[in-house]
Amino acid sequence: MTLAQDSSTDRAEVLAVDALDDIAAQLIRAHGPRVPCEFLDWIGLEATLHVRSLIRHSMKDPGFARQMQSSVAESTVRRLVHRWLAPQLRARFNALLPPVQVGGDGAAQPQRQDAWQRTAPSALDLLRT
């Protein structure tokens, strides 16, 4: 691995842990003292180690490595972390996730928001699907 690849991997790992921290912070703000200690332990240990490993593995893919050199690096890493994290959170800590309604076609639908409530999607919004 070259110095440039090491630097890209380090940057991608920082972005991944930042994405994980952002989601954890939003869940903690939303639930306050009701957040189970097991969640904090899991995020701090298992999830952090796993997303760092996921990034190191993904950096072996030339396409992913190229994206880490581009302007889409942050969104690419956040998307990768969210795709891994969503089913993990649903399986372990479903009560912490935003509510989801199932539509008539069986597809999950986020709860309806009035126009004044709509903003850029948060990390929690991305976990709804």
C-alpha cells in the first residue's frame, strides 16, 4: 500500500467513525436517558471496529478507492456506514429508530411531515428505509 492509499484509508476511516458518531449523537439527543447502556457499549466498541474494518476492506476495491480521492468521498462513506448500520440497529435496538409506517403495497413509508418540518435528511432519516 502506498502512502497516498494509507492517507485515503485513514481519511475514509475518520469519515466512517464520524458518520457513526453522528447517528449515535442523534439517537442520544432523541432519547436522552432512555438510551440503553448496551447501545453505547455496542457503538463505542463493536460498531466502531466493524465500520473501520469495512472501510479497510472497501479500499481494496479500485472504484471505491477512486471515490475517496473525489468530492463524493464523504457521502460515499456515509452511505456505506448507513447501509451497514441500519439493519444492525434494527436487529439490536429497534426501539431507538424513528417510526416507520408500512404502505398499502407493503413498502416502508416514513411518517408524513408537513412542509415546515422538512429539512435536509438527517442520519436518522436515512436509517428509516
